[in-house]
Amino acid sequence: MLNSVFMNLLGRESLIAADNTWGLLGVMCLAVAFSIFLEQKYKWASKISGAIIALIIAMILANVGIIPTSSVLYDDIVWGVIVPMGIPLLLLQCNLSRIWKDTGRMLIVWIIGAVGTTVGAFVAYFLLRAPFGDASGLAKVAAMMTGSYIGGGVNFAAMASQYAAGEDLTAAATVADNLLMAVYFFVLIAFASFKFFRKHYKHPHIDEVESGTKTADESVTQAAAFWSRKDISLKDIAVNIAYAVAIVWLAQIVSGFFAGIVPENPGPFMDFVGKFFGSQYVWITTFSVIVATCFHKQVEKMHGSQEIGTYLIYLFLFVIGVPANIMTVVTKSPLLLVLTAIMVCVNMLFCFFGAKLFKCDLEDAIIASNANIGGPTTAAGMAISQGWTKLVGPAMLVGVLGYVVGNYMGTIVGIYLCVTGMGFWPIVFGVVFGFLADLVAKSGKYVSSKKTILSYGTFCVLLFGNFLPLYIDREAYFSTRQSFGAEYINSLSNIMQPWTAPAIIIAAFVCGMLGALLGKTLLKKHFVKVGIA
């Protein structure tokens, strides 16, 4: 907006120069401090969360030309040092032995939502691959958003660093992500007051707030109390920083080893090994979870890890808002906004349908979906702002678990799309027919041998998902199989005629039941023992 003015007056496009590290660091730290102040002081700010406020401030400052959109501070210091150090500190809360006990049904909804995010990534990629044009770039963005919409901004940072989709594409994805995330959080808050949702879901926490046992002022006080002054010493700070650096150092050594053993022209398996096990974020996550779970007594003595880690992530959130030029999305990659919208909507459907299926509360669905899309800080912030104080701890725990799962799933989705070029149909069919198979088995109360055999036949129909691209998008399918040769492509084209589609479905169903029947015959005595022979 003011870029041309600063160019005429100062000879650069921003008020603060890109090489003015201390000036930019001062703006970043002041913006984060102001965001945290607002979040803990005002109810409206706590509803948005300090993380989103910091991001919005960065977007405004960058779009009007106060700060540059690229700098050594952003790339080398924040992305290169602050983000890797923040992850192990936050993951100290991820004691796997504790998560299930303390999160209850919210964890179930969160897991279903994570599956929904993954399915949404494949759906969006498949639908937008042709109009987008750059299939490889779209696959990288889908991987970034899978990590982000399972765990939050930390995973976006990890995946963006890992896949290097390019500055323009990453910036456009950042804008799309931030816009959708901010809008969706307001939608989730609105859902809490909609009569439709209150009619179809239990809502004990909302009832408790509205009955007067909690007040809005108490919710704001709780926000400030959650991040109140803690017992922390110089030794705590030293130990936390040393731990974070050691974890990152060890992760880089191990990931470097695996990346080094991959040949120059690897096959699919070795390519997977290099990309997955050669990722430092996979090992940062793995080592951090091992420490948090196996050495939880020692971890409890490391005061301040959550505060330091959260502050570092707030700095990162400021930085990802910097290149978020609204015009970048509008002019360069408007379809990324569609991609993120599809993923968010699929996540929402999975969360609310899963909550209904497992008879979870409305608040569980809202906070679990928030934890998927935004991460632990936004989920806890929403719980605090609504007065659902009993859900603050579970929100933080499932959100932190997202940091773990998001890195793994983002990496896997990226490898799957970038390396294999396959569509999402096998996964969709697996989810749909796996669910239908479970319903069939459930109709027999899981003890009917006939329903069990019918259930397995239903489940085996998922195999058709591997063949579906040959019938609906043959040209795109064979474009990823050029290395197989023209003879292979022509032969397969002649074999896979339209009439073979129902034949494959019927064959999968019948052969599945025959296989189940054979298994029952071979293992009859074991079936008798459990009462389903």
C-alpha cells in the first residue's frame, strides 16, 4: 500500500529495511507481547486468540509496507532456529501414557478429525490438480496443510521447511490458511449457540456457563490465570534451552544419516526412506515424545518449557503472517483458498459426525476441530474464552498430540502424492467401506458368523479404489505410468473396459466372503472359544 511511497523516499519498499535485523526483531517482539496482552486482558481478543492476533498484525504491517516480506531474520533465525527449538519444548507435554486418560472422548473426536483432514487433502488434491496445473506444487501444499490441519502452525512450519514449495506458493498457502482458520474459528464459536447443534448434541459446559456457575469475567480471569506467573529459575531456563538444542542436534545427525544412505536415483522404497526418515522434524518429534513419555518425572521438574515453547511459536506465527499478501492469493493462487476450504469442511464433517456417532458433547466436537485446524494454543484459548475451563487441559493435550501426528501424516501425504502420483480413492474407499463393514458386523452384535463374513466381503470392496482412476481419469492415471512403457499402457487400456468395473466390485465382494469363510473353517475352534462360530 505504502510501498511506492517508501521506494521514492527511502529507496526501498518498506519502512524498515530487510537487513535491519534488530529493528525487525523489535517489531516482532513488540507485536507478540501486545498480542499476548490483548488475549489475557479482553474477552474479544481471547476469542480470537493471541496467536491469530500476532499473525494479523504481521499481515497488516507487511501489506502496508512497514516491514519487508523477506529477511534473514525470518528465514535463518525464526525458521532455522526458533521453530526447531520450540517444537521439542512444547512436546514435553505429550506424555502418551497420560493423553488417553486425561482427554476422554475429545481424543476420539480429534482422531476422527485428523482422518478427515487427511481425506480432505486427497479429495482437494484430486479435484484441483487439473485446474491448478502444477501437480507437484499442489501436492506439496496439500502435505503442508495436512500437517497444519492436524496439529497447527508448528506443523505448517515443519512441512513448509521440508517440502520447499517456493516462496510465492508458500506465501499464498499461508494467506489461504490464515483466512480460513480465522473465519472457521468464528464459525465454531457460532455453532455453540445454534439451536440445531444444541438440539442434536449434549452441551453440559455451555449449560454450566449459562446457568451462572461461571461468568464471562471468570473466563477472562481464567485466561490470564492459565498463563500466570510460574515458579521458574535460571536453572530451568538453562535446562530447557539445552534440552531443545540437544534434541534438534541429535535429530539432524540421525536425519542426515538416513538422507545420506539414499542413492542418487532411488527406487520408490528408498525414496520414501530418504524423505521420511531423512526429515529432521520426524526425528525431533520422535525423540521429544520418547523423552516426554519415558522420563515424565524428570520432565515435570523442567519448569517453564510450555511458556518458552509457546512464546517461540508466537514469534513463528508472526513470521508466517509477514508474506501473507492478500493479493498473492487473489492473483496467483486463488485455488489454494478452495483447497484449504475443502480440507476444513471435511474435517468439520468428520468431527461433528464422529461426535454424534460416539455420543460426545458439542463442546468436544468444537474444541477437537479447533485443535486440528489451529493447534493447542487456539483450542485452549477458545475453551478459556467460552468459560469451558474443564476442557482447557484436554484441549492442550490433544493439540500437542497433533504436533506429533501432524508431522508424520504431512510427510506421508506429501510422499504419497509427490512420489507415487496416485489419487485419493483407495483411502476414501478404505474409510467408507471400512465403516460400512463395521456397521454390518455391529448389526450382528459382533458375534454373528454370517454377519462377520458379510462384513469382510463388504470391506474388500475397498480394493476397487485402486482401479477407479482407470475409469474416471484414465489419461491422468497413465501420465504417472509413462516409465512402464507404451506396451504396458496399451495392454492395460484394452483390458480395463467399462464393463469390468462392476465385475471387479462383485469379484472383490464374493472373494472376500469366500476368504472369510475359509478363514472361519481353518480357525473354527478359535471362533468357538469367542462365541462367533
